[in-house]
Amino acid sequence: MLFERKYYAPNRYPHAKIYNYVREMWARIRGAQSTVFLEDNYSWPSPGKKKYPYPAAMPAFLAMLGLFELERWGEQKKRRKELLHCLIEKFGHSSCSTYLPAVYNDSARDVVPLRFVFSYAGSDQLLQKLNKYIDVNWIWFRQPVTCAIEGLESLQYFGNSCPVSEEICSSIVNLPCNVVEGWEPWLLTGFDKALTQCSK
């Protein structure tokens, strides 16, 4: 958490990528896990012996962080909605505007986004352009079932089981709306540039 707080800001993100690569290599040399994502639960059947305790109590400091987050939720909610509005505006003025999901224009809904999500036929090209500004490896839901470290078949999912979901997932793009305060203009500029380059 401290590492991400320090390095997962736009001006330091390239350093984070380098550090993560070095940390991963060092963990492999030692034969250890570089991070814990409870991956033993990602296959079926689940292995009998796990590398971590489960269930496990939440550490007190995480509960305290949760209370801090609740205290500042009103301001965060406002910032996320403002950023979403700006992203939609830039998207609407691009040649990609037809890909905007209808839910964003539904006045009956109060969308408070964690991410701005859409499905775009040229997603690979757009993600390549966006990689300069955000970690596109964290673009979620590129397949109907995620986190299967041994392949989707280990979860009893086989190709074409959900063809509509598979088609949408193959072209999905989503951008963070919970960016570090003050960096919203930087993200918006990057998004605008990426959209412009992809429409040429």
C-alpha cells in the first residue's frame, strides 16, 4: 500500500514498472511469491494445502484505513463524478462517440464510477496509446472469467460458452476515476491524445 501510494502516480509510474519487474525477478530467484493475491483459490478443484492462512482476520490498520476512506467519501464521490463527466465529454467529441454505453446518458441513474468503461473495436490500439498514462495491465475483464492462473479450463470454462461476453471482453477499455488528486488534467489530456491518434 505504501509503495502504490508513493509510486502509482503519473509522474512516478515508470519507476513503479521497473521496481515491480526487479521485485518479481528477485522473488523468482529466491523461489518466493513476490505478492500475495490468494491465487491458490483461482483453480478448480482448489488445492488441499494453501500457501497462506484462510480465513484470516483483517489487520487492524486496514480497518482504520477503511474508516478514513469513509470519512472522505463525500469529496471522493464528487471528484469521481466530475472526472467521469469530463471523460464522457472528451469521448463524445471523438470519432468513437458511438461506443459510449447508454447508461452514462441515463438521467435516472446516479453513476459514481470507480472506472469509466466502454467496449471499443480498436481497443488494442487505444490501450497501446494509453499505456503511457495508466497501467493498462489493470484493464479488467478481458475474459468472462478472470484470475485463472492455470487457464480458463481449470475453472470448467471453455471457449464460446458465453459468446457475447467473450466478444465484449475482447474489446473492453476502462479508465480509473479514482486518480491521485491533481492529476485529473493529465489523465484527460492523455485520453484525448489517445482518442485523436486512434481516430486517424
